Amino acid sequence: MARPEPTPRRSRARALRYALWFLVAAVLALMILVFALGRKEVGDAMSGPAYGGPFQLVDQRGAPVTEAVLRGRPTALFFGFTHCPDVCPTTLYELAGYQKALKADGRDLNIVFVTVDPARDTPEILRTYVGALSDDVTALTGDDAQVEAMLKSYGIYFKKVPQGADYTMDHTASVLLLDRTGALRGTIAFGEDPATAKLKLERLGA
């Protein structure tokens, strides 16, 4: 028996279904393309170059340290000096608190403190200074030329300011946030909202 010829209404319905299937397939293809490109951009960003330059300093135990100390773990990198009256002790105290809270949540945070005052901040002084805060803080010093070269390569402002018969140091007060590859992912400003700072650190280790 011969099949009945399709009516114009049936033909239009079939054409409409085909058009809808084609549209859905095109949208899916576009979404896959956008996702793939997005993943590539994120991957490119995450594999970006490490921040700063190579350096050779010593830690609070007198052991030689290079830029490798800033690799392999999410890192909060802070610059200051032990004679600092408020910014430095406050910042390091807060970082140690964040580190403890993150560790309780199964997260990791590397804290590295670099002195801007190597003339006074010997390894022994630094060991006592950071030891009162956490067992997992690395403090770095070296001779004047080594420290100055490191500070400049990381874009850190520092200036010796006479203060009577003594002196103090002006310096960058922000904490640099580096991912596991050593790439810069953000900063924490001095006095920043604690909830915002903790969120930044959580994202840093994500």
C-alpha cells in the first residue's frame, strides 16, 4: 500500500523539529567551545611566570635559602623588620592566626617574612621574633646587597628613616599572595577586613 503524501502541516512540523535540533546542537557546540577556551585561559593564567627574581638569603636558622622557598605551597610573603612598632607584629600575628585556622580545615599556608633591615635583623633575632608566633614561619635575611636586590626584584618599597640617634624603616605594608608556582595572585592590605583576607587565602590554596 502506498504511503499517504505528507500534508503541508506535517512538513512544516518536521522542518521545525529539524531546525530546533540543529539550534540545540549549535548551542551545545558553542558552549563546549567557550568552556574549552575558558579552561585554556585559566590554565595559561595558572601557569604564568613566577613573581620576582632569584635570590640567595639565609633563614632564621642560618640555612641558605633561595626562591625555591616560594614554590610548592601557597605563600603569604611579607616584608618588614623586628623593630617595627605595629604594622609588622600585627601582620605576622594575623597571618599566623590564618595559618592555624586554615590548617584546621586541612589547608596549607606558607608564611615567609623577609627583613628590610638586615643590619639589625640577624638570623638569631629573627628566630626569636617569629618563633613566638608559629613554628611554620620562614624568616629571611642576608647581607645588605643580597637583601636589597631581593626587595627590588619583588617591587618592595623600603627606606631608612633617621629617628633621633636611631632609625626606623618605611616599607611596603601589603602581604603578597603567591600560588604554588610562585606566581602573584593578589595582596592583603594592612588593616584589611579579616573575613576578606581569609577568603583570599582560601582561594589561594584552592
